[in-house]
Amino acid sequence: MLRRAPLRTNLIFLFSLSVISFSLLPISALARPFVLVLSQDDLGDGGPNSPSDDNDASSTDGDSSEWDEFGSPESRSEEELDPGSWRPVLGTDSHTNTNTNFEFKSEEEALYYSGLSKIVSAASSGDPILMEEASSEIEAAANGGDPHARSILGFFYQMGMGRQKNKAKAFLYHNFAAEGGNLQSKMALAHIYARQDMYDKAVKHYAELAEVAVNSFWVSKDSPLLEPVRIHLGAEENKDALRKSRGEEDEDFQILEYQARKGNAGAMYRVGVFYYYGLRGLRRDPAKALSWFLKAVEKGEPRSMELLGEIYVRGTGVERNYTKALEWLKLAAKQQLYSAYNGIGYLFVKGYGVEKRNYTKAKEYFEKAAANEDPGGYYNLGVLYLRGIGVKRDVKVACKYFIMAANAGQQKAFYQLAKMFHTGVGLKKNLPMATALYKLVAERGPWSSLSRWALESYLKGDVGKALLLYSRMAELGYEVAQSNAAWILDKYGERSMCMGESGFCTDAERHQRAHSLWWQASEQGNEHAALLIGDAYYYGRGTMRDYDRAAEAYKHAKSQSNAQAMFNLGYMHEHGHGLPYDLHLAKRYYDQALEIDPAAKLPVKLALASLWIRKNYADSVLVHFIDSLPEVFPRVEAWVENVLMEEGNATILTLFVCLLTVLYLRERQRRHAGAGAGAGAGAGAAMMQQPNELIVPAR
């Protein structure tokens, strides 16, 4: 693992403080919500009030299939949405009814899945020979024209697995795979283009991927945002997040399930939600979810009523029944669950479970939801005004509603705004913004399930498999996966089962791969990754030592108000490493670090003391001694780690310390006993000399 940069080094050297209460700030990607704020300049002139084909607010004519923004209730499997999906190899959910022994369409497809299965097994067991066999099968399938096998070859060349790393060949194979219909390769290409600011190409790929992702979303209710779990916080394992992802083994879930079995309606609903969406490490199980929802509605739980409406609309685990769906949604709405109005409005837009389509009633229900600040209500009204469904078409009003919905986290609203930025309709054309918004939506596509399998593997101790899956997601542009894969490489070293160009990764290959992953994560705003990149360049680990690039990385982390980066920049100014020697700027950075993080008070005070000594006693023996400590400390640290902390030596040292302690205590006891005896004798003599009468000394 890369050691912390100048912050910890300087202070430990100066004062031998091996533990300093100066922790990393929260990762920005986790803590900061996405808030979209647009200025007047962003508003386009693309005919916001252009007439629609149907301006009659009471119209119920027309084919609602035009309005694809409302989605289709038809369920499609992950294999249909994501051709070449890894699911048949990694496992299935009970709701998909996927048969892992399904018939392959061609010999090449059979060879692809055979090779993919061996790749996963080889990563799990750390078997280089099996990985070679898998690579041969994948290559044979690719030569036969299978696009999914070509996607895997692109992954191999990108990572340097089983062959020399070659970005040009990786790009070529991904391009062929994407043309053949592999969406994961299309995701990888979009990420490559976006990193190079080629937004005209990136936006096209992300637009197609986002559309697939939207088609996989629920229709009447927005599902919880399933973010990939960050398995680390800074340099340490994220134990709290991992504990909450253990599914039925999680103690909190067991308590919740116990409360549900005891008749708590709220607990019944929550357990049902966990199974319905596959939250907290649970496998999705609509049958169990349905059972819990039915129990909850018996006790009048309105949120369960709404989700029962969703289930009957989708036909998830039950026979599709729009009439029942409408009944459940109306029952939920009667109990003032305003989000249920969206489901009712959806049924009127589509004409499902009602006599006929009625856009006027649909609008009324959406307005009721929006009036109570429901994000789905904002989104649905935006669609009505965007398309002129039952209202006069007004793109500016639609844009306003989409922004309100997006700022509340409604994913379909991000998609609509991305299309506006992409096409210049309603908003000024802005390809970088369109790319970013499309990417947010695309990352929720069916290929995101790789993250769940990776986490499950990590929790089971299968680090090699977890690394493989996170690496695949990292190639697709997931920042959390890039960070997780890099952390596994640094944390577990040889135990990470990292596969390199020939067999297991060498130390150099592992460091270079971690460095590349950290760098990609830092580009997407991960300040901890930027700090580690700075460390890598500062110490020359996994790359050539380069103080200038180290300073650049620390400045990138500083731009996100990271206190540790500010401290490191102060240290570099203090010593003239990669930055001009400037004690005033060094002090400014140290002070800023303290302003951002009060926990940095001790290290900052010590650093300021070092500055004072350097300023007032320049070129003195004390300054030279301080500057020599960074060279001495690694040797002391290595001696402690390799000699004292070695298992056998540590045992001997412990016994030796215990022996010294026993000898010390016995000597102390002996001295106390001697002192007590001497005091007793003195007291006895004094008693003998205390006369009852005055004794006159002899002359």
C-alpha cells in the first residue's frame, strides 16, 4: 500500500509521533449530491412553444406508444438488455428465471461462455494455467466473430492480462465488439472518448446506453438509487458499509426481520423493499417481497399498497393485472401517499386498467403528486409539456419540471435533460453536460449488476474474483470500481490474485495497474485517489519520481477542499520539492489545512514549529537534523517491521520484556522490604529510649 505523503512523514520524523489524529475527509463522490443549476444562458431558443400535434387539453386521441418517456410495462431480462451479460456465469436471481444451461445460438457463443467461466474461476483460485486455457477459448471465439469474446479481448489488452498491455488493440477490439452489439464495450468506448474530451463521439454512445438503462427502470415508481459500495474509506476498509451489505447475515436485517415477524407493519414494508429491489446485499426475490407486502397491507401500510400496484403493472412474480394495480394505487393515494398519484396517472396515459386513455385526468394526478413535492410528479408533468400531451407544448415549462425532478434525484429527469443538452431543444446545446448526464443514467444500466457480484465475492473472501469484476467495471468508467480495484491491489498485494502479462502480476505490474486505476478515479473527482497519485509520484512508486506531477495531483485534491492535500503542498513549499521554496506559502497552506479540518491542529502546530526553526535557525545543525530524519526513519521503520515485529522475534521480545518486568518488580519488593525492616528497627530503638523518667547521662 502506498504510504501517506509528506503530512505523516514530516511529523513522524520530527517528533516520532507514529499516530496522528488526522483522517482523510469523506470521499466527494459519496458525500456530495448532484445538484443541477442552470443559468439563463443555458436556455435554448429551439422553439420552446412550438405547437404540438394535439393542443387540446382534453384530448384522449392518439397513440400513446409515441410517448416512450413513460416507458413500457413489459419486463425484459438482463440477457436481452445486455447481450453477452456475465450473469449466466456469475449466477441468477430468482425473478429472472434465467436458465444457466440455456441453448447457445452458436459454437462461438458456447466457447465465449466457457472461456468466461474459466476466467472467473481462474481469478478466484489464482490458477494461471486455467487463465491461459480461458484466454485461448476467448481468442478462438473472437476469431469466429463473436462480439462478446472480442469485448473480453479488449479488456485483456486494456489491463495487460495474459498479454502485453496495448491500448490501441484494446480500443480496436472494443470497437469491433460494440459494432457487433456488445454494450459493455460501447460503455468502455464512451469512457475512453470522454477522457479525451471527444464529446461528440462519447455522447452518441452514452445516449444509446442511457436509453437502454431507462428501459430497465420501473415504470410507475422510481427505484432506490443502487450505488456501487465503496469497500474502503481512505486507506482503511469501509467496515460499516460492508457490514450493511451482508444481506440476511447482517444483524440489523435480522432484527428488522424479527420485528416484521412480530407484526410491525413498517418493518414488513422495509423487508419487502429489500427483497424487491435487492438492497443491503440481498438477492432480489419478488416472491418474498410480495409476501411481505401482502402482510403489511393487512395492517394498512400505504407504501406496500403502492408497490403492489407496481408489481401488478409489471407482472413481476404475478400475472399482470392493470385493474388490480389501479385498485392498490388508489388505496395508497387515499392514505395521502402522494407518489401513488404517479402510478394512477401513468395508467390513464397508457389506457391500462381504465376505460380509455385520458390525458386530462393523467395531468390532474401528476399535478397532485407535484403539488406535494414528489419528484415523479415533476418528471411526468415535464413529459406532458415536452410532448404536448393533453397540454399546449412548452419546452421551457418542461425543462423547469425536469430540473426540479433531477435535483430530487429522479434518474429519468437526468435523461431528459441530457437529451435537451444533446439536441439543443429547450436548452442550449452543451455536449460535455449531455455526456455527463447520460453517463449518470447509463451507469444504472443492467451491466451495473457486476458491482453486486464483486461485492458479494469480496465479502466471501474471494478477493481475486472481486478484483476481476471491479476491474471490468473500472474499464466501463465506474469511479467507485476504479477506486475499489486499486485499493485491493494496494491492500492485498500478492494476495489480490492479480493476473499480469504472464502469470501473476509482478510488483511493477501491480503498482502500475493500481496507479492507472487511481489516476482514472482522481479524474472523476476522487480526492483520495488524487492524494495517492501524488504519493506515487512523490515517492516514485509504480512510476518515476516526479515532484512536479506530485504537486499537480495534490493541487487537484486541494481543489476539492482536501485538508491533507493542502498540508502536503505546504510541505513541498517548505522544502522546495516540485514547488518554489517559499516559507510564506508553506504557512498559508498549513493554515488552510487547519481551517478545513480542525482535527489537523496538532500536525499543523508541529509543522509551524518546524517552519519557525527553519526561518530562525537556517543552515543550523538542528535544521540539518530535521531534514535528515526522512532518510533515517524508513530504515528504523523497516527494522521495527522486519525484525521486532516478525512473529518469532516478537514472541521473544515479549518474553524478554516480561522477564525484565518480573525482575524489576521483585527488586522493588526487596527494596521495600529492606526499607520496612530498617524503619521497624529504628522505631524499636526509639521506643526503648523513651524513658518513664529522665535519664541523666553519665559523666
